[in-house]
Amino acid sequence: MCHEGLFRKTGNISRQRELREKLDTNADLSIDDQTYTAHDCASVLKTVLGELPEPLLSERMFDAYLYTLGIHILIHLLYIWYSSL
């Protein structure tokens, strides 16, 4: 699935309000019925992440993130290398 400008394009404001209200009230929600576009969902996610009291990726855990990223890259490189054998 590829969507141009997923976090850059905003989507439909009224659908985003409806989606956000459903999320805030824990209402039944299905994003499989294509009521909401990928841009609607991405815009709501971006808003929710921006309203968090603390960032998800804090400076305190920066070294742990880098370590995890390094392991991920190493596993990917090993997979590529073993696949070529």
C-alpha cells in the first residue's frame, strides 16, 4: 500500500473529527470499511502523537533506540547475505 504524502496531505476534516471522536470515546471502530482514507487516519495519528504529554522517543532512551536500530540493521544485512548464498 503506497499513499503519496501520507503525513503531508490532511484528508477530510469532518471524517477526521468523527474518527477522533470515536477514538476518544472508545466507540466501535472499523477502518476496513473504507469510511476513512489513509490520509484521514494519518492526520488523526499525527494529532494524537502531538498531544501526548511526553514524546514517545525521549532523549533519556536515545542510546537504547540506537542500539535497537543497530540490531535491526544487522539482522537485515545478515538476511540479505544468507539469502544470496
